[in-house]
Amino acid sequence: MNKSVLSLALAIVFGATATAADPGEIVKKEVKAESSTVLWKAYKVTGSHTGVVQLKEGSLSFDGTTLTGGEFVVDMTSLISTDLEGESKGKLEGHLKSDDFFGVENHPSSKLVFTKVEANGKNSYEVTGDLTIKGITKPVTFDVSIYGSKATASLKVDRANYNVRYGSGSFFENLGDKTIYDEFDLVVDLEF
């Protein structure tokens, strides 16, 4: 009788193992766009501006609990300022959406595709990805942290790489206090 119980127990254990996900199987987890945030902060000689842009869709790929990839699309038409109100807010948002900056009429979305992911600590990864803004794709490198079903990342983007020229000292001389710095920050909080 003990042999039968042992045989049954082994059959259950090995049967359950055989139906579990194979090691090395990549699982794609969709990001919840409505509960994820993408904050931006841009700098100029005389101060800074902050705002948000909405994630349209995205996913993270995992091998077990290890991050292996990701792909995201941002709705550039949703770009808003959060540090201004009224007429000033409307003017800044209109200008950022114009061809002087992101040209959202012709380029309504931006995209990021992870090309390399390396663990650099517990729940932490160094990611290199192809970032496409205004139809121009350039590599960016940044850190991503994963905690349960949440991920966070902060990255610096050099707008000069994407032909976003307005007020840039990289393209124009003698701008003085009208200079807008090329690098802007993105702080991303994702839920999946």
C-alpha cells in the first residue's frame, strides 16, 4: 500500500512539473496603460517645465522572473504640461506639439523597443533600447527596477538626436537666456 501511495505522489509531482511552463519560455506581460505614467521634465536657462504623456500600449517580456525585453508606444498627442495653467499652459502645449518640437500631427506616436537587457542587481536591470521620436531611431540606455507587477525607470533623452531643434544651443548660437537644454528627463512607472 505504501508503494502505491508513493507511486501516486510521484506521478502527481512529475505530472504537474510536466504541465508547468518550460524553463526558458519567454512570457509577455501587457502593461496596463491606464494605470501607468510617463512624466517628463525639460530644462531651460531660466527654469524648467513638467508634464505627462500617455502610454498607448506596452509589454514587458520575462523568462521566469527575469526581465528579457520590452516594447512601448506613447501617444504624443496626449502631451500636456502640469506646471502651468490657463493661457500659458495652452501656449506651451501647442508649441511642444508643433513642428518646432515634436510635430505630433505627422508623428503622433513615439516608440521604445528594448534591444539588450542585463541584470545589474536584485530586481534591477540595465536596458538599452531603440527610441523612435519624429521618425528618427536612436539607442538609449537606462536602468529599470521591477517589484512584483510594477516597473520603474528614469532616463535622459537628448532631443538634438531627434531633430528637435527649437531653442537648442546645439543648433543655434547666441540664444542667451532663451536657451532650452537638449536633455530632458522621463520618469516612467508601469503596472502590468
